[in-house]
Amino acid sequence: MKNQKFNAGEYVDQMALLLDLQLSDEYRDGVIANLEKIQTIAKLVNEFPLPENIQAAPIFKP
């Protein structure tokens, strides 16, 4: 499954069907474009190397 290319158009169509969402054609292209941008950003985040000894903070303190 890792080697499969993500098809944003197919994903949007399947999710609209699953959610019974009436997505008009005028919005579909924009939804697909945004999903592809999100995929690009997520790929950068997921590929960022982290040291092995890093630990998640148990409490968030801004």
C-alpha cells in the first residue's frame, strides 16, 4: 500500500459518496487542489528526521 500513488480526485469522490455529500463540480476541483497541497505539506512533516532519543512532552506549556 505504501507504493500506491495517492489519487486525490478518487479519494474526494469516494469520501463524498461515503458521507452522502453532494459536492458540486464548481467546488470539487478546489477541494482536490487543497487536498493535494495538504498531502505535500504532510509528506514534508512525516519525512522530517527526529533523533531516536526524543520524547514527547507530557504537559504542553506555551
